[in-house]
Amino acid sequence: MSNRDSVLFVHGLWMTGIESGIMRHRLSEFGYAPSSFHYPTMRDDLPGVLERLADAVRALPGTVHMVGHSLGGLVILKLLETYSDLPPGRAVLLGSPLAGSVAARAVARWPFGPSVLGPMVLAQIVAPRAPSWSGPREIGVIAGSLSAGLGRVVADLPTPNDGTVAVEETLLAGAADHVVLPVTHTGMLFSTDVVTNVAHFLEHGRFAR
């Protein structure tokens, strides 16, 4: 494949950069030109992150796709809701608790829970919601169903789930496609099946399954 469209990866909470590096490498093997957007998840406010992300998207050449994991997917969705002047491209959200998070609500009730989660998580993930998308950009959502992770320790997650986020929490009305794969919340970043579906959606607007 000789695509060379730009793909900007937006990480989730508490990520080291290793996970995004693996995703970028695998997307490059599919012919894309990947890069990452980094932001401090524990102390930054969402408007400032969105402004910097919009600038990063505009700085990339040609078609610009976006891929976001967990909180990163919510950041991308908020970006697309806020800015209408971005270059064309598709978006894939990986394990993003778009409808809110049972696990995050449980942690938020701890004495030091709000400090552990940070302001963006408290504002965007804790409260339940019914998200929808009606914009022109095609959005695909990948959820995991392999239930192993810290989310099961802190909360009674609805099933199926990826160990942190329930499949029902990833639903987005108006999404172009939604697929559930047998991966954990973190494991989806290392999964060949996931990156194959991401690349297929970026090219065709639907998942390969």
C-alpha cells in the first residue's frame, strides 16, 4: 500500500509512549504516515488540549486521519464537535468510554479519587451520557471483550467489557461502524487484529472484521 495519508494518534490516560509507538509503527506498515499528539492528562484542561490538537492536525499535510485510545478517543470526538475547519479524514476510537465509565465513577468516590483521575477524566468520563455524532466525518469505534484489567477490581463492570471499559460504554449513535474484538483495554494497542481493522476503516470507512 502506498497511501501516505497522515494519521495522528492521541493517547489515553497514564500512557508511556511505548504503546503509541507500536501503533504508529504498525500503521506505517500499512502505508500511512503516523505521528502522535501528547498532552498531560492529569493537569491540563480540555479547551487548551483541543486548541493544541487542532493546531497539530492543521499542521499535517493532505488528508489527516485520527486514532484515539480510551480518553484520547473522547478528546478526538470533542475536537470534531468543536472545530469545523479541520482537514478531511476519518477517525477511529479505541476502547473509549463515550457514554461514561462505571470504573471511573467508582474511583471518583475514593477519598483521593479525583486527584488520581485528573480534571479531564472527571469532566468527560465520570458522568453517564448518551453520545451521538452527526458530523460529516466518518467515525469508527472498536471495543474490546476480553475482560482482564484494573477496572474489574474497582467496579462491577457491565458485560461484555475489556477489563476497564464496557462495550455498552463505547456506543456512539451516528458512528459509521462499531466492532467488538477479543482484546483487553491495553491489549488492543498491541493487537494485529485491531490495527488491521483501524487501517481498513481509514481506507474504506468500515471495519474488516
